[in-house]
Amino acid sequence: METNLEVLSDLVHHMKYAKYLEGKNRRETFEETVTRNRDMHIKKFPELKDEITDAYQYVYEKKVIPSMRSMQFAGTAIEVNPTRMFNCSYLPIVEPGAFWETMFLLLSGAGVGYSVQRHHVEQLPEIRKPIKSRRYLIQDSIEGWADSIKVLMRAYFDNRSLPLFDYRAIREKGARLVISGGKAPGPEPLKVCLNELQRILNLKMDGDKLTP
């Protein structure tokens, strides 16, 4: 590899893929990232250990590269949530579950393509505005954030209680994310998202439908 490309490759790895090692107070080297990725596959497919080990010699030499999502999140993050390996996904907006499924996929790091063509969106149920309300504590996880979308949409589509969101369990902005790596965004982006969703839903009358 040419020197300038080698430098760029190392920079991208360090910024986007190298996991922070708490005990060593530094980020992974490229070789350590590859080992983490390789070991994840061996753990999943121990009967293929020799084949995996042989194949990964080419990865160490930078002759081939596996899924970059798997390089980034290899280990516990993917074992807990295999969706983290998805590069991209797609779904039509035909039922309320599409909204919280989209949130889950995006938070997992997958790109999401979607269709809001009229023949898809008109399949959504009518709005039924909630009458009662209840406190809802949002859990500090990908599933917890997606579930907050779920309970809000169900309040308007299934006439359930309106969730009064409690954000206290969400880590503050900048807190280190141990399993997936990176830093927490804090609760503010989710607040903006949920408030905007509720604003749009409140513009509708009972019996109305969402439109493209």
C-alpha cells in the first residue's frame, strides 16, 4: 500500500474502528482489532477455527477486509445485538412497528432505507388520540430508546395511555459506552425526536391518517 494511503487507513481505523482499552488507557492497534474480530467468529463457529485462522492471515496483512461493521463492533456488542453487523436495511412504512424498528436499526449503526409512497403509508391505522397518561421511564439502551418510540406511537395508534417520559436513567452526554465503544449522546437528541413526533401526531384529529 502506498504511504499516503497507509496513513489514511491507519487514521480511519484509529478514529472509527479501534476500541478504547480501559486497562491500557489507549485505543486498539489494527492487529488487536483484527484479533477481536477473528476471535468472535471462532467463538461462534469453533468447528471452523483452522479455516478462520487461515483466512484472517490475509486480514492482518490488509489484503482483504471483513465487514467493517463487524470490525467496529466485534465481541459483546454483536453477540448481544447481531443487527450491528448490518450495513444497510430497508422497510416500507406500512404499520406502526416500522417506526420503532427504524429507530432500533439506526441506533444499531445500520443505514435504513424506507418507503413512504402513498400505497404503503395508507396502510397505517387511523389516529386515536390518547386520553389518559402515565409516567414512562426510558431505559438507557438501544432497546430502551426504540421502546420509547413504540409506546408513543401505540398511544396514538392503539389509543393507549400517553407516556410522560422520564429521562433520568439515560447517561449524561460524553459518558463512555463500554460495550459498543464511543460516547453517549445524552438524553437531549431523544427528547428532540420524541417531542417532534408528538407534535406531528397532535396535529391530527381522531380518525385521521398520517400522509406522505
